[in-house]
Amino acid sequence: MLSEDGKTKIANRLRRISGQVSAIERMIEEDEYCVDILMQIAAANGALGKVGQIILESHINSCVKDAMQNGDAKERQKKLDELVDIFRKYARIS
């Protein structure tokens, strides 16, 4: 689980990302140079990826750690399967 401070930091990041996406929309509407638009898309993707990294790290350090220390074998396996699945999904994005 994310701490309240962590939630605030992520919310701030997401607001900045929202601003980047709005800027991309404006750039497209105003026929800005394609490479400039692509650079903004790359920046927004990178920022969103960073949010995902923060949430994943929190998940590993809380939910997964708890399952490994306190859960039964079924719960531990479930958490490991979830991690493998999310790593596969992230590998396709990158």
C-alpha cells in the first residue's frame, strides 16, 4: 500500500502528466511539428512509466513482502504469479 505521502506525490505526477497530454492535444490541433509532438508523447510515456515503477515498488515492499512472510503457499504463489504477469505486461510496453 502507498503511504499518504506517496499518494500525494503520485497525484502530483499524474496532474503533470495530464498537463502533458493536454499539451499534446493542443499541439496536434495547432499542427505543430510532428517530431515535437513525438517528443512530448515520449516524455508523457516516461512519466507514466515512472508512476508505474513507484506503484510496483510499493506493491513489492508491502503486499508481496507480507505474502512471503505471512501468507500460506497458495497466497505466496498468487503474488508471484501476479508479479510475473505484470512484468510481462510492462515488457510489452517498453
